[in-house]
Amino acid sequence: MSDDGTGTGTGTGTGTSTTLGNGWQHAYSGKVRDLYTSSEHPDRVLMVASDRVSAFDHLLEPPIPHKGELLTSLSLWWFDQLTGVSNHLAPAAETSALVPTSVADRSMLVKTLTMYPIECVVRGYLSGSGWIEYQASQSICGVALPAGLNDGDRLPEPIFTPAWKAPQGEHDENISFERTVEIVGADVAEALRAASLSIFATASAIAESRGVILADTKFEFGDDAGVLTLGDEVLTSDSSRYWDAELYATGDRTASFDKQIVRNWLKTNWDMEGIPPTLPQEIVAQTALRYRELIERLTGA
């Protein structure tokens, strides 16, 4: 999964305007998205996805062309697929009336929620930081796993491995379910786990029917007048790890539909000290292609 989202720094890319049309004022910038609020609509937030790209907790140059549009369109598509799941999207009529045309293709008008400080990570396969933790403890976030698993193996069943969303400027922390209970209470923790596993199962089945494996993802939830509500982006290539099912069956567990190309290049060409090097144009182009290919595979568009 990506380290993108609402981390610190504004970066570059599409740029961050202090104001947009229709009265929207810049309120906050994460690594990828910019948030805008309006005094005329205090119960709404305009989330605008930029083309910025980050890896290993650093913003990179140059941005990925059209990344913001691609992430937004995929997130909106998934919200449509998850029927019966409450989400934070404002009604379509509001969106068409209130969202400035300059950012319409890369923005979501959403309801304000009381967000829970938990990243609800679900893993169906062993990979990434989960693989590293498994090698050390044969478990992930306190969830014991069978011995003898390899990097990329499918888990016996999907597992819920939450993380605590640290304050701005600090790193998120993988935590146990018991720690989740301490933070948000037993009832909310149980609801977060159940909803996350249920949505993951639905999304996995949809992806598999299109030749794509959903290896892992993260969800964020908030409270909307007592209703557990799915917020933030959902099941994008920045918040999830997707693999090509056909290639996976041949033993290739590296063909992911995300910015793994960027990570791999950095590991080879950067010592992780100081400012990251500028990404070559061919790496930028390949990454953009992978983002777009995932949308085509999933949506058929």
C-alpha cells in the first residue's frame, strides 16, 4: 500500500491554489490531496487530488501526468460498486452545482465526518510491510499466521491489521486490534473490522472477475450522525496493492498496478539519504500507464 494520502507537505504537481471558484478556500494539503472549505457550506469539504507522487515519505519530482484525475475516477467508480455501504460523497446535484469546473475531473465533494484515527488495513496476501513483519514475528499486528509463507503468498483468509493515524508530521503506527479497542472503544473497533473485511471481500471478488488481484488496501471511516461511513479515497492504486492475476499465476509477483515502478527505481538509484533524485521521464510514463491500465481493466472504460 502507498504512503500517500494526508501526510505533511504540499509538494508540487498541479499546484495548490489558496482559493478556487465558488467560494472554496484552501484549508489543508497532504502529500497528494488538497482540501478546501467554504463558509457557505460548512458541512462540506472539497477534496482535490493532485498529480503529486510520493515514496518512502518523500515527495518526488516530476508529478505523474493526470494522476489526480485517474485516482478520483477510480475512487468514484468503487463507491458506485459498493452498494449498501454508506460513504461520504455529497449528492450528485450538489457536486454539479458547487464544484468549480477547473477541478471537476479530480475532485470529490464530500460530507464532513468525525473521522476515526484508525487506518483500517486489510491484507489478503503477504507483501510489503506485512512480509517484513511476518519474517520477524510470524504475525502481523498481533495476528498470528502459519509458518512457511513466502512473499506474495495468499493468506488463509484476509486479516485486519490496523494502524494508528499519527498527528501531522509523525509516522503512522501499526497496532494490534486490542490497541484499536483502547483508542476507539470495543463497539467501534468491532464495527471497523467487520466493515473493512466485508468491503474487502466484495472488492476482491469484483477485481478477480476482471483478472486483477486485490492484495491489500486501507480504508478510513468516520461517524455521520451515528452511522459508520466510508470516507477518504477508496480502493485506488495509491491506497491499495493490485496485481495482474494471469502474471501472478506464472509466479510473477511484481507486476503491480501502482507506483511500484517508482519505488523500484529509487531503491536502485538512491541511498535514501537527502533529497530524492528526479524521476526519469520513462519511469514517469510507465507509472502513468500502470495507473491507467488498472482503471481500464477494472471499469472497462
